[in-house]
Amino acid sequence: MKWLSRPKFIYVSPWLLAAATGLLVLIVVTFAVSNIQREKRLMINAMLQKAATLHRVIRSGARASYISDLRRGIWKPDPWQVHVQRIIDHLSDDPDLSFITVVDDRGMAFAHSRQAMCGKQLDLQLPADLPNKGRKRPFIYRVVQEKELGRFFEVIRSFTPFQPMLPRIPLSLQELHRQFSMPFGFGRFPAGSKGYYIIVALDMKGYDHALGRLRFQVVMLSLTMLLVGVGGWLSLSAVQGYRVSRKALHEIKAFTGLLVSKLPVGIIATDIRGHITTWNRAVEQLMGIEAPRAIGKKPEEILPRKLADFFSVSGAHSESYVEQAGQEVRLIVHEEEVVLNCHHLVISDRSEKAEGEVLLISNLTALKNLEKEMRETERLAAVGRMAAGVAHEVRNPLSSVKGLALLLQGKFPQKSNEHETATLLIQEVERMNRTISELLSFARPAPLDLADIDVGELLKRQVRLLAADAASDGIMFTLDLADDLRSIAGDQDRLNQVFINILLNAMQAMTDGGELIVSAHNNTGNKTVVITVADAGPGMEKETLNQVFFPYFTTKKSGTGIGLAISQKVIADHGGTIQVQSVPGRGTVVTIELPVKAAGAQ
């Protein structure tokens, strides 16, 4: 079928799908975490860049303010703290700025974006190992959470104030004294001789908002990717389930088709439109119509009227419809009468709506013939039992008749008419007595005198006994006996009677002489011994062959017709079988199969 040729990548293992889903989840999580971490780094770098820019602005702005005072002829310039504070005041309007301050290594604020904090000791944790010298200015950053300012990004960097170009000239002794008493870095003392730090605190509300938006986007993108992956997995699972279901359906259809075609019961099915959809081999053999000719047609177009009457879609839909089961129909098919048992069914869906009809046909012709034969056999058996009883009753007066005939024979002289009449009476009485004995032997079971019998020796003895008569008739015996023939347990006298009878029948059939083959061998498994007698006679027609075991049936002028019937009974009493096969013009083969003697049997 076409669906079997689809690409094999569709038919993947569920474990592979689970592994792919796990890998997809891992990739999505890794992608999301990587994106968030990358954006964090970018935003931190941006804030570090802004802090570095503010630091450079403060340094360069303070220096520019100092130089501007000199250019305006102010020879008493303010300390660097004043210039730094002036620049910080300008920068404090930035909404992203929480605060900027310049402190010494003890946390004393020399400049602050909130001027009220200037000159106060700030509670800061300044790094002890951050150098403040060199061209490169190292820094540290951290995220701080405070109740008043909230969450902010703090960058701490070493700060080196500018060196005044000219020392401030004291105008009085008090100012001179104040100048000498100022802290290190003020006045004429080198400003860079003390450690200072500039602290830039940036508000993280925008950062948190952007990061939250980024996280939301990443989560949504990850969920989208995950949903796409799960959807793909579900699609593959659906395809997998579809493939399994379709394969199971294909197997069920194949099995059902094989079962329907091989069933000995005829099956005719129609769809809801009344067209034939199923016509199996049993119907083909019964009707002599092949399925291609019947499929698609209506039953009345191809079936006999008696069978077509079973199909009625309108009747199947009717509420008063009654299922028809076990109806016998007699038809004339191919000029022969057949007896059919028909069973009509309606195919319905779950809503009890009819979707078609099925007619099951069983051929009862052979069964009816067998029943007829059984009745005939029972009748013959009854007649046989009655005949046996009559024969037994007749046998007693025959003895008296024979005695009287012997008495009469002795009273008349020999060769007289009376003597010859008495002699003829005695012969007829003896013949009748033999017939009655044969009839009683066939009708009544006699106990077997079982003994260990060598089948090979038994057959050789019978052949030697008949060899002279056979040679005079131009018949040559051929013995084919297996060397390992098993012995059997049987009644030797009665088996002698069987084989003598069969050999005599074969010799009498070979009127033109020929070869008479007698063979014996063990069958497969050594459970029985098979004896075969094959003659070269004219053979028998089928009608004759079917009656060879009937009592008193014979085709010979001088035969009684009781020999093969008695032989069959003797073989059956020994637990064996006897079969006759014959082809006109090719001779007859009689096959006898007897069970071997059981190991250890006495």
C-alpha cells in the first residue's frame, strides 16, 4: 500500500521524541539564561560607562572652573572642593543619579550632590586595597539597598584632586593661620597627598524595569519556543500513533480478509445502498461466480431469488424487522440440488443505524446426505440385527432338516432319484448353514484370540498357499517386505481369513494375469504396520468403489458379497483401518494399517 512508502523519519521512537523534547527544554533554558546574563552585563557596562563619564566630567569640570577663575583675574581661587561641588551641583539634576560624593579614606564627605551631607562622616564601606595612584584608575561596583534611596548601583573609584597652579595669598594673619590649620590637601599643601574616592550612585529603577521587560520577553520567547517544540513533539506523537493505528488496522484488515476468504461458510455483504461489497471464496465455489463479477452489483441481479429475498435495505431500517437465522433453502445449482442454511444479519453503527447487511450461507448438502446415509445405515443395522435373529432361529430347524435328509439318503439305493434328491437337499442345507454362519460372524462380535504375529511370515504363508493357483492363471506374486517389520498383536485365524479373502479377490480380478504386488512396511514413527495389495486388474468405477464394503454387494457371478464386509469388521476389531483405491484400467490397491504390538505387552 502507498502509505507504507512514506519517509521513515516520520516513524520515530517515542524515546527519541522524549530525548528531543528534553534537549529542546535544555536549549530553551540555556538560551533564556544566557540572554538574561548577557543583557545584565550590557546594562552594567552601560552604568559603568555612565559612572566613568560622570567621573571624568567632575575632574575636568572642576579643573575648568578653576582655570576660569584665573582667567577672570581672581587671584584668590577657591579650594578644589568648591570647584568639585560646583560641578556636582550641575550634575545632580540627572534623574538617573541617586547621589555623587567625594570622600576621603575615612568616609568624610568633601563634596556631595546633597549639600547638607558635606562635611559629614558617611557610613560607607570603602575598599582598603583600591589604589589611588597611576594612570589607570581601578574601581569597584556593587548594588546597594537602602530604605531612603532604595536600590542603586554604586561605583567607587579613586579620585585625585587637581593641584592648584598658584597658592592662595593670605590677606591677614588670621587667614594665614587658618590656611596652615586646614586639612591636608587644602591651601598650599599638595592635594594628591591624601586618598580620596568619588562615589557615583545610579538609580536602578530603569535598570530593573528594563531587566524585567527583558525577562518577560525572554520568558515569552522561551515559552513560544517550548510550545512550538511541544507542538512538534505532539505532532510527531500523533503521527506515531496514527502510524501504529494504521498498521494495526492494516493487520486487522489483512487478517479479516484472510479469515473471510478461507472460511468454509459463504459470506455475502452489502453496503447501505444495497450493493455487494463482500463475496468470499466459499460463495464463488457454491455459485460458480467469481467475486469481481459480483462486487458492486445488487443481490437480485446475480443471486437466485430465494437468496436475494434475504436482502432488503428498507426492511433492515424498519422497526418491525426481525433477524432471519437458520433458515434452510433448497436450490438447483449447476443441475444439482443443494441444501443451504442461511443466516441474515444487519450491520448497525452505535446509533443503531443500519449500514448494510450480511448473509451467511452454510452448505448442508453433504451433511444432509450423511444424515440420509446414517439413517440408511441404522435401518440396515436394524435389518441386520433382525436377520441375525432370524438366521439364528432358522439354523436350529436346519439341523433337523439335514438329519432327516441323511436318514432318507440312507434308505434309498445309490444313483436312484430319491438318493440324488436327498443328496441335493443335504448340500443346500449345508450351503444355507454356511451363509447363516457368515451372516452371524458379520452381525455379532466375536472375541479375539490375540497372539504375537509376525506380519512378514503371515504374508509369506498366504502367498505360498495361493502360488500354485496364481501360476496357473498367469499371475506372478511379488513380495516387498521391510527387514525391520514390527510384530502385531492379533487373531491369526481371523487375519488369515482377511488376507486370503483379499488375495483371492485380487486374483479373480486379474483375468488376464499379471503381477500381484504384496508389500509391508512400518509407517512414520513405527506405530503401525502398513500392508498393501496392488493388483493389475481392470479397476472399479466410483459407484462400485463406494459400495465394496456393503454386505452382499458383489460384481462377481459366484460371489456372496460378504467377504470384504467381514474383512473390514475384523480389521476394525484389531484397531486398524482398511482402504480401497481404484482407477478404471489401472487396477486396485487395498491398504491395511494395523497397530504394532505395544512394548511390554503380553
